[in-house]
Amino acid sequence: MKLIIAEKPSVAFSIAKALNIKGSKDGYIENGGRSPAGEYIISWCVGHLVALAEPSVYDEKYAKWNYADLPIIPAEFQYKIYGDKQKQFKVVKSLMNRKDVTEVVNACDAGREGELIFRLVYNQANCRKPVKRLWISSMEESAIREGFQNLKDGAEYDNLYQSALCRLWADWLVGINATRLFSLLYRKTLNIGRVQTPTLALLCDRHNKISFFKKEKYFTISLDLDGVKAETERIDNEDTAKEIMAACADAQAVCVSVKKEQKTEKPPKLFDLTALQRAANRLYGYTAKQTLDLAQSLYEKKLITYPRTDSRYLTEDMAGTVLEVIACSLKLPPFDSISDFHADTFYLFNNEKVSDHHAIIPTMEIEKVNFSELPNGEKNILRLIICRLLASSAQPYVYETITAVFECGGQTFTAKGKRVLAYGFKNLERLLTSSSENEDGGDPPVNFTEGQAFSDRKPELCEKYTAPPKPYTEDSLLSAMETAGAKETTDDAERKGLGTPATRAAILEKLVQTGFAERKGKQILPTKNGTLLISVLPDTLISPSLTAEWENALALISKGQESPKAFMQGIEAMITELVERYKAFDSKQNNPFQNESGAAK
């Protein structure tokens, strides 16, 4: 008998369907030998069943926070099953240790975290049975069956597991020690994390740039040429601007060049979770967590594929399924108004760019959905996902830019315009929303010819000011998190940026819940305490460089090219040095986190 362990129940049931395993039990599925599929039992984790134990498990004295006890560096890490995870862990453990189970198949997600989830459960259950590894990125039944025909030896992924362990341990060491150290120093609970704190630093950096921004006055001069504005470049000196005005007052404006250039904008890629969260924030004002919750609900209703993905591509074996889903999508309002749609799905597929999960798309279950019965939020997210699938397989957006250059009074003026040649995928986006980001108007037609002259055109002096950067919205902050430290991260690294699509929403929520950030409309801003926290922390803890360095090292560990022991020694040395650095800290000095009475702010 072979025991299959999936990462989550939905995946387990997909595998069960592909392998014809139908006997549903409490926490597992088993045919009991009544068919060729009787050789399999299938069970599942519920995300991370096994987690690292809290410090007090190592020593009761750690229940209280004392500087003298830092750094806390366990000689050997211990694990614990928390609360509601215990029931399913007992199910999995009993199945692993069943006498008729001779082999265990790791069917957790094909990536670093999936490997970690399985191995921790396997080890915590004291299982010693042989392990095979299912490594697939598609949940198509054909892909599942093919994967089971090509199972790998579990030992081939030992290095990947070691890299996952190092990430887990290092995050624990930094979070526990840095949080206790700075909370003790400043007598206020200051939650610090490898991802959370650099994210807060992004907010504070933008806030400071806005706060200390000094606007600069500048000028331009414009001419109205039959309803089209032609304008000079920026002029910093007002006297110079007035001199140009005087020179242009009685002069002809002559067109000296007209440049037309055809441009093509490719259809957008499919959604990964972060791209979906950004679009939903931009269009509907939803927070990252709201979008994740709505997408999760749609997934549980089987209306969309797994949402916690960082891929924007599909696997090639999904080609037939995608065409069926597209055909079904075109029957749903408002997309049923499209009369002539030719799907081009070639660029949707890239096996190499799909790791744990493929991009988010609707499922064939949308054929049965009654939109009026869905909550409004779910309706918006589902339509957004349907629209993106159709837009991604639609034709490009093609337009022509026109740049006309004029000379008047010895000065150059430029007029720009745009003419749409083919709306392509933007037709789909225009059906979904009438928001300004999808509108293509605004530029009047620019129809000039070289040598064309205009007389009696009074120049207009325009006084303008430089503008500060805009505050972050969740849309722009998620984008910044995706790219933070990217230049320092190698191509081989499994994760880039701050956090993952699955964790970024929780990071933003924790910053708000702990009082380090706040929402104002669509904006997300640092609070006073958030700004203070970043001001007192060393660069090591606030820079995304730490994450980039870790990911580069973890990539090498997963290939067997770097020692896990050496990596952990480096982390331990960093933590020890951090604690030592603040040994001479004077706790009686002015504490920015406390008011004059000594109470924490």
C-alpha cells in the first residue's frame, strides 16, 4: 500500500479523482483494495501542520524577555503541532505508521515550501518508510497520472529540503532575537521580521521623500495651434521665459517635422496572486487581504484555480482546457457582447516558468454559476479573472504616436498625439470597467504637415511646480515588494523580492494591526511609531539586501553548492553581533517611543 500526502485537501481530491480513489474517510481517502487504485491511500496536510516551537519550550526562563538571555540560539530546533492542526497530524501520522503502508509519496507542492511541509510531518511522525516524490505543476488529470508514472526518489530533493530548513530556522532566529532585543531596549513591543521590517522601511522612505520634498517652480510656454497645444521644454528662469514669450509674440509658428510611429502593446500576462491583488486594489480599492479572501472563497467554490501562486503562465498540457474555458467565458456577461473573438493562446504557456502552481484562471464551473447569487466582491474578482484570461489571449493593442515639432521665435515647441489603430485586448478591459486607466482618449488629433505655418498665435506662459512622489497604495506597495532587492538576487533564486504572493497580504495586515502602518482611503502610510521603529534599527534589518543575500545562498544550498551548516553559522554570527552591538545601550537615554511620563506611546 502506498500513502500519498498532498499539501492541501483540494489537491488531494484532484489526485484522488485522477487515480480513481473514491473511499472518503475522516481525513483521508482509501479504496480499500476494491480496484486497481486500491494500492493507494491519500491524505493531506493543511498547510504547515508542523511548526517551530516557541522559545519557552527550550527553557522556561525564555517565557520572560531578558536581555541577558539573548541571543536565543537552540542547539537543536524543536517542533510543535499547534491547536487545530493536531487532529489532521494524528491522521497522517497513523497512516504513515500503518503496517500495510510500505511507501510514502510526497505530493506536496513542487517547490521549497512544499518540500518542507512534507518533511517536517514525515520526521515528526517518526516515519522511516521509503519516500517517492511527485513533482508536477499542473493539476490536469493527465499531468497527475503522468507524474505518478514518473515518481522520483525522495532523496533527490534532500538539498532542497536543507535550503527550506535554513530559511525556516534563520527567519525564527532573526524574528525572535531582534523582536526581543529592540522591545527590551525601547520598553515597547516592537515586532521585527526579515520581510515585514523592510516593507515598513519602504513606506517610511516614501513618507520621508514626500515630507521633505521642496517643490520647484518652473515655466513652459504653449501655443494653441487649431485646438492642439504645442509646448516648450521646462524653463527654470522666469526672465528667460518672458524673453521667449516676447520673441514669439509676433512670429510665425512653422512646422519643421512630423514623426509618426506605430507601436504595439502586447496583451497582459495572466494573473498571479500579486498581480490580481494589485488590479483589484486599483479598480475596486480592495486590500490585498480582501482580494486573497475573495479569491480563496471562489477557489473553494471551484470557480477559479489555486490563487496563492507566483506564476503568470500555464503548463502546455492545459492547452485544450484553456480553449474550453475561453469559450465558456465568452458566454458570460459582459463578454457575451463580443461577436468576433479569435483566441491566441500561444503566449499563455511556459512550463519553465511554472513551479508550485500555474497562473490563476477560471474553471469550467463558471458555466454553472449564477452571478446574481455571488456576493458583490466575489463577483468583481471572478469577472476580473475572466477578463484577464480573455485579454491575455486577445489581439495586441496597436496605436500610432504623432510628434510634431514647431519653431517660433527661435524656440522649439512640440505637440503630441495618438491615434488608435486596433483596440485589441483593451476592448475586453473596457467592457469590464470604464475607469480612466483603460481610457485611451485625451489627446486631440495631431494632423500637421511639414512647412505648415500659423500666424497671430499668442503664446501663453504656464507656471508649474515639481510634484513630490505619491504615497503608496497597496497596488504600488505590492509592486515595490516584488522588485525590492531584485537587482541583488541571482536568476537561480527561487524567491525574489520581499515575501511571496501567499504571504504579502498577511505582512501588510500585520503592519496595520501592530500599529506601524495605517490605511487612509487607498493609501497605506507609516504611523509615527512605524517611522520611529525604522529610525532606530540598523541597516541590516531594514534593507531588502538581507533577503536577497539569503535567497542567493539558499539557491546554492538547494543545488548542493553551499553548506547549510555554513549558512546557519553566518546567521548565528549576525544575531550574536547584533546583540553584542547594543550591550552598551543606555536605557535611561531619551526614548522616542515613550512620552514625558515614561509611558509607552
